Amino acid sequence: GDSVTQMEGPVTLSEEAFLTINCTYTATGYPSLFWYVQYPGEGLQLLLKATKADDKGSNKGFEATYRKETTSFHLEKGSVQVSDSAVYFCALKPTPSGTYKYIFGTGTRLKVLA
Amino acid sequence: GAVVSQHPSWVICKSGTSVKIECRSLDFQATTMFWYRQFPKQSLMLMATSNEGSKATYEQGVEKDKFLINHASLTLSTLTVTSAHPEDSSFYICSASAPETSGSYEQYFGPGTRLTVT
């Protein structure tokens, strides 16, 4: 079945370091891919998304490219800040249209030190 | 646009009582709403999918008699935890789905409700 695999955390970085959080997926068809961020005690916020191969989603300095050949959607940021400390979830929507259940990765906790 | 609210944001109840959590789509009509449960430091676990005017579809292992879901209108779904016990303490998150101009349906998430059963 469809699945999402994220790198294990926690990830601890110094401020201004480069961030990569790996996400790979297994799916049939043409899924949409998402990154969500969850700050402590809060719900999920959509960070970015991509709906087709080679699309690049970007927001707040974060970006991820939908790579169909490697079935990946890695999250990157060139210079992290303390305020980026949160849990990041990679998610997949199995079909590009129609209401359908999302499949979430296990989440990667990021801690950025000043 | 596409704002989803939840109420209450946190609730403490005594063991054996029931508690109701509301999920509202504030600026759009949601044909489908989803309820998730999140344990500390873990991912979201989908509990059920509800469509307006019909019975909810529960995921395997979720007790439908314990977690009552009602989706009475296109902007409101409720989750009632009946006869709550300490093991029901968790963070409950809802999401609402609405059609995009592309024809796809995205989920918009509420801020979550923290339930503590004493």
C-alpha cells in the first residue's frame, strides 16, 4: 500500500545551518505531496506542497522538489532559525483529485540552537 | 481563507464522563471532515472520516461507540468521547476537506484539542 518514510529525528542544528529532512514515498498513480509543520502545543500548518512531478514547493525559506524518479520530497532550508524548531511531517494524498485520506510520515523533530 | 477552528482548545474531565469537541470550517463548506488522534511525540493517527449527513467511517481498531462523530452540517463536525478514561487522554486534531479550483480536495487542519482525563 501507499506509505511515507521520513528520517528519524530529532535533528539538532545550530542557527544558520543548512537543513535537510528526507522524505520518500511509495504510491501508485500520481500523488500530491505535502510538508506540514507543528509547533509545540499546536495543530498542523501547511508549509508547502507539490502536486506533480518536478514541481517545487516553497514557503518561508523552505523548499522541496517532487522527484518521481527517486520517489522523494526532501525538505530543505538554507539557513535555519531558532523559530524553526518544530516537528515536520511529510504527507501524501494518494490521488490528485477527489476526497481521499492523507498518509503521514512519523514526523521529524527539529531543534535549532542559538 | 480555509480556516478550521476547534473548541475547546483544551479540556479536563473526570473519568466516566463524556466530552464533546467541535470542529468548524469558518469560511468554507466542508463536505468531508477527518478526526485524528496524536499521542505525545508521535504522528497523527486517523480515527474516522465523516461526510455531511451520513455516518462516519471509522478506521480499524477505533471504537465507534466510544468515539461518536456527528457531521450535521457542512461547517460543523463533533467528536464525543463517551465514558472517558485516562487512556483517552490525547491531542485530537480535526481537518476539513474542500474542493480546490483544480478539482482536488485538500485537508485544512484545526489547531487541536488537548483532552486530559483524570
